[in-house]
Amino acid sequence: MTPISQISVVIPVYNGAASLADLSQRLETVLRGRTAVFELILVDDGSLDASWDAIRQLAGQHQCVRGIHLMRNYGQHNALLCGIRAARYGTVVTMDDDLQNPPEEVPKLLDKLGEGYEVVYGTPLEQQHGLWRNLASTITKVVLQNAMGARTARDVSAFRAFQTRLRDAFEDFRGPYVSIDVLLTWGTRRFAAIPVAHAPRLRGQSNYTLGLLLKHAVNMMTGFSTIPLRLASLVGFVFTGVGLVLLAAVLLRYAISGTSVPGFVFLASTITIMSGAQLFALGIIGEYLARIHFRVMDRPPYAIASETSEQGSATDASR
């Protein structure tokens, strides 16, 4: 087992002011029992509460805490990408800011990572979410499995540990649509997952709604996979076959009885089906064209407004 001696913990923060003090205290206690060299990188993803004030206060009180304030809300994975690129040590641990990932479980990820794996996920023993949230998470993981091409895709979570050098594989990535899990596959196939505890949310409610999870699934499909284009081709092929069968039926009826298929309903339904298939395919192609458009614009995945200095004070990134 390879010992892990330097650790960067990256935490995207969105409206998490109430939990940050407890989170940082528990993390610091756990990490000090593991190593003397570590840092906590708190990335404020455009929070609407006092999260940035709380981060600056923690950075002033604890030398190990670093804060990054993004200009607006870019999304969890975009904020993670920012924090990962800012990490200074050889191992990165990522987790949520709501304490549903207990800091006391971090050593389990590090021990598994020390066995020779390059990415380790902490899979919850029992999800502490509602029915619809769990369903949306399942759908997202099914999509992610194809995008990642890895068996552990069904076990992914925001609670992960990996070797920092993997970021070299996506050093030049600048697209606005980010999936950290897919980007990690650009640098390795050595994944593992272990069961960890998952605590109930004590404060507030989850910022990941059913709609946001489904949106994330669509972003992964159209941003990191060609499945939708293949699906559009398949739909077009199937409905072309249906059209040929209908044409053969009409010609056969005319040849046998000398009459055509009567009724406006038959004609209207056929046209509707074909038109729907065409619009479906055009919509998918439009999604890909939109992504090409954003890449040509060179739209960044995030922009930093300010960071905390070594003394905990905030510095304007524009200076």
C-alpha cells in the first residue's frame, strides 16, 4: 500500500454557510490524524447567502483553508474543476458542503487509493434522498456509464479521491459543460468504489432537484457521447421502414381491390409520425450545433472573482 502524505480537499459551496464551520473543523481533525500537509479549498459557486463571508472568516482562522469566489453560479462540476486546478498537493478529495459525506469516511477513500487505484468513489450504503431524487440519480448514472465507459460508473458520487496528476489529461479543457467523472476517464481506467456512510441532511434542502439532475444527464449525453446522434439515426431508419411498409400496404390494397386506403385520419397520423421523427432528429442535431457554437465562442467553464490570500483576506482576481 502506497502511503498518501499530501492531500487537497476540494469542496464546491452553494448556499452552505450554515455547515461550513462544522465541516472544516471535522475535516481538519480527520486530516491531522492522517498527515501534516493538507489544504481545504472552498469554492463559492455564486452563493446567495453568506457563504463567501464564512469562507473568508475560516481562511483567516485556519491556515489550511483557501477560498475561491466565482463570479456567478456555474454549476457543481464547474466549481470542482476550478478547485481541482487550484490544488497544490498530490491527492485530491472532493465532497459536498452539506455534511452528507461524513469527513470521518475520508480515510477509507485514501486507504483504497493507496492500493494502486487512481480514482476511488465513496458509494453511499443508503441514499438519504427522496424517491424522485434517487430515480433521477439512477438515470444520470446510467447515462454516465456509457459516457465514462467504466464499470464503476453506477457507483459514482460527489465523494471521490484521485491522484492530482490526472488533471493533466484535461488541462486544456475549456468547454462550459463539465463532467468531472468523464474528464477523469481521459487520464485513467483504474477506478474503484467502496461503500461509505451517507448522513441525512441536517440543514436546508438539496440544491440538486429532479430537473437539474436530468439536465446534467442530457449535458453528459450531448457533451461527451454520440449516443443521441446514433439514436436519431436509428429513429430515422425505423420510421423510414414504417413509411415503406405503409406505402407497400397502400399499393397492395390498390392492386388487389382497386381502391386506395380511405380516411383523412390515416394520412394525418402518418404525416404526424414522420414529422415528429424529423423534428426529434433535428432537435438532437441542434443540441450538438449549440455546443459547437459555445466552443467556438471559447466560453470558459468558470471565472474567478476573488480568492483568499495566505492571511485569509480576499484578493480581487481582476487585479
